[in-house]
Amino acid sequence: MAEQVAPFNVAILAVPEVTASALYGMVDLFSSPGRDFRFITQGMAGDQRMRP
């Protein structure tokens, strides 16, 4: 069985010029590793590897 690894924190720097869609796009991007691949291939959500 694979060892359970705790997700690591990812900081996202938002400057005044950033739009909401770009910022939340980065949140979605960093939230998906590990979680979405298992959902696509096996039909159930996997463990979240990054925590934005």
C-alpha cells in the first residue's frame, strides 16, 4: 500500500492587476493534482496533493 503523504501548502500571490478568473484558475490548478486524475480514471476523487 502506498504511503500517505500530507498535502503541502502553495502560496498564490495576488497583485491589484489580477482578475478573479485568473486567481481562481490558479486555485483550481493547484487543487487538482492527485485528486482529479483518480476521479477521471477510477470514478472517485483521490487525495489532494497541494493545498492552495
